[in-house]
Amino acid sequence: MKTPFGCLLFFTTLTLSVAVARAAESHLPRGVSPANAHLYVPDSSTHWRCLDGSKKIPFSALNDDYCDCKDGSDEPGTSACGTGYFHCANIGHVGSNIKTSRVNDGVCDPECCDGSDEFNGQIDCPDTCKEVGAKAKEEQERVREVQEQGSQLRKQYIAHGKSAKTKLREELEQLKAKTERLQKAASDAKDKLDKMTEKQEQFLEGTKNEREAARKVQLAPLIEEQSRRLRHAQETKDHLFRTLQNLKEKYNKNYHDLAVKNTVSGFEDFVSGLGEEPIFKEEKSAVEESNEDDIGISGDDRLKALTDDTNIVLREIGTLYDLLNGMKHEYNTEYNDEAVLAAVKVTENFEPLWNSGLQEFQDEVSLEIPDEESDDSPAAERLKEETDIARAEYDAASEEERSANDRISDINRKLEMDLGSDETFAQLLDQCFEYKDIEYTYSVCLFGDANQKSHATTFLGKFSRWEGDNYDTQIYTGGTQCWNGPERSVKLVMSCGADNQIISVSEPAKCEYLFKLKTPAVCPVLPDLIEAEMAATTLKERSGTKEHDEL
Ligand code: MAN
């Protein structure tokens, strides 16, 4: 316990040391900061030792514009040594230290807003500390406000993140419990559908012959029309074929008419292209063949075979006609080769038919095939209805199972993600931000993809990892390969802000992008004002009790 005398002694000593310090400050050599005042006190013989201990000099030699000490400590207020530091008091703002080499160098150093570094009259540096200080205070206040707002939001993010993870875990448990039931429901529905489908197939099998007969009746006019077209095409082809065959056998080889020779050799190529087929035969049409083997061929298959055959023959007609037509334009009329003249005549006769745009010879010939008339007997209708219901039930059950499984994977992915030490980033998960510069629009979806867009979109990378231990830097990798360079990548650096916004995007190295994002997610978590006040009051009360105890 302190005695009243002890108290008196203590206060007297305190008052004295404050007075000594003040005295030292008021006699401070120029350029010495109050914090270093105790280092610049003369000894009893009014001498002083360099701060590195190298030399003792008269106290009056301080700042005499001559460098005595190796460390330059004797000239804090001149540029004689140039190695030490000059302190500007900057009253109204905050003090700062500049290299002594900048003292009286004719430049108003912005660090010395009081202008005290230029005192030799060479230049007039006005004292702007009041304004600079006011601005700095404003800026400080702004930063404080941002931090305060950001801190409030970050606290909300944290609360959201924690409750979101808890909710996800609960949902996951419920879903897991549900999946077995959903699986069974889907598999039961599948069995039911399979049974119904089989039943329907059996029913259809039972009525197959009747349905096919009905379909044949339905398609009969089309089959007849297609058969006629095929016959017509075949007759035309045979006619042209015979004409060319006749030309080949009978043309006069002594004339050496190149046009004729080309056509004959083209015809020979055509014939050899027919492969195994005889050079010429009275082919049976597909319809004739299928008519002979009526059983087992459906009306649809027959119609298709006829159409395919017709198309093949039409292409052949085209080839043969081209051969004849080519010769007709180029042959030498002076030779009067009878075989050639006969072929030209056939070509001329055929020409109007071909040129008239007759569909049959121009386009692929196909007829509109009607849908099969459905079996609308009550039994068939009932079966169809039941199968449709079973299918709808199965679709719904399997969809429910699939979406539960998708949700489970999604939840697991989210639970496994590193969303910061206090889950702050749950709030920003998959949130996207954009930044437009002159050339591009950049975007990033946090924990997702980053892109660069102009007329086309270039992929800059996918979230890969956090960098460092502060949860303020993310790395996105695996973007589109840069021409002659690396795969594109992004470094996303975050700083405290009262809202979420990309503030700049740059490309410090080719295809390596730097996104700067301000966000409440990295603001310091400040104590709430009320909490802080309460904490301060409690501290006061506690210290009050202690003093009381001590008394
Ligand atoms: C595109 C953009 C640029 C990048 C070049 C590299 O123009 O993605 O950012 O520097 O490609 O060739």
C-alpha cells in the first residue's frame, strides 16, 4: 500500500521528468523528432557524443553545417552529412522524417507540409499542414466509415454462411434418408412400365397382321403411283441405254470424232460402274419382285424400296442424258455418221421432256407418306392409356430421384468448399461481377468462371484455389491458351469495401489478368459500437473497483 508521502514523491518525480522533457524539446536541435529528444542532451561539460559513439564534439557543433559524426547524427537539421533523417513536425498533420540530403535542396517536399525542410530562404515553402491534415482526416474518416459499413455487412455474411452451412447439413441428412425411398419408387415404377410395355407389345403382335393389311390398303394408291413412276423411269433409262449401246457398236471409228469418242468412253465407264450387273437386262422392278413375295414385306417397306429404286434410276438417266447431250453439242456434223445422227435424234426428242421440268426427272421423287392409322379399338385404347399413365409415373419418380441426387451432389460440393475461416464467402458463392474497360467487358463468378468479352467471349479460367492465408486472394486457372503464351489465368485480389464491385482489371503479364474486387467480405470485423461502449464502461468500473480496493 502506498503512503501519502510515497504519492507525493511519485507525483513530484513525474512533474519533474515531464518538465525536463519539455525543456529538452524546446531546445531541440533542428530536425530532431520529439521521440529522439533524449538523445540530444549535452553532458555536464556541454559536449555531446555522436549516436554511433564514434566521437565527442561540443554540443554547439550540432547542425553547424559540418559533418563530424560518421553516422551523420550531428547534422539532423542540415544536408552536410546527408545520411541522417530530418524531422518535420508538420503541426496540424502528422510529423514525418525525410533524408537530410533533401534539406534546403530547393524543393518543397510534400512529406514536410510545414515547409520546415527549406529554411535558408532559397525557396518559400508555405505551411499547408492545416489543409493537408484536414484532407487526411477526411480520408481517414471515409476509410473508417467504409470499414464500419463493411464490417457490419461482413458480420451478416458470417451469420449467413454459418446458418447456410447448418441448413445444408440438415437438408443433406433429410435427402439421404429420402433417397432409398425414391430409389425404390423409381424402380417399382420402372417394373410397372416394363410390364405394361410388354403387354402392349404382345397386344400389338396379336393384331399385327390385321394392322399390316390395313396399312397396305392405306398405302396401296401410293404404291401404285410409285410403281408407275419407277416403270416410267426404267423405260426411259432403257431407251437411253440402248441408244448409247447402239452408238458404241455402230459409230464410224475412222472419223476420229473426239466428241463421239468421249461419249462412248463415258458410256463404257458407266457400264463398268454397274459392277456385277449385266450390261443390259430386262430388270424386274422392285414392285414386281415384291409383288411376287408379298408376305413378310410391309406396305411402308415396299413403298420405300420403290422410292429408293426410282431415285437410283433417275440418277442413271441423268448420267446417260449428259453423255448424249455433250456429244450433241460437240460432234462433227460433216461426217454424217448414221449412228451418231440416230443418237442425236433420240437426244433431241428426249430434251423437251427433260427440260420441261418434269418433276419425275428433275428431283428426287418421293410421296408424302401418311401416318399409320392408330388402332382405336377400346382394348387398344385402354392399353395405351394405362401404358401412358405408367410412363408418366415412371418419368415423375425417376425425375424426383434424379433431382434429389443432383441436390445431394450440389450440397456436398458446397459443404466441401473452403469459404473462408468463418464461412464469409458463402454469401458470394456463384455471385458474378462485371467490369467494363475500353476494349473488353470482364466478368467473374466467385468460385466459378472468369471471362473476357468483346465480339467473342474468351475464357480466362476457373476457380482453382485461395492464395496465401488471408482469404483475400483467389486464383483462377485453365483459361483459353494464349497465342504463343500460357493458358490464361486470373489473380483476384480483394480489399475492404462497403459493397461488392470490381474496381480494376489489368493484364500485368501477357494473358495473366489481375482483378481487383472491393468487398465487405475482407473488411476487419470491428466490435459493434454498443458492445465497444459496454466494454469500455466495464473496464472503467473494474479499474474503479481496484483503486477503491487499493485505498
Ligand atoms: C486477346 C486478349 C488479350 C491478350 C491477347 C493475347 O487479344 O485475350 O487480353 O493479351 O489475346 O494474344
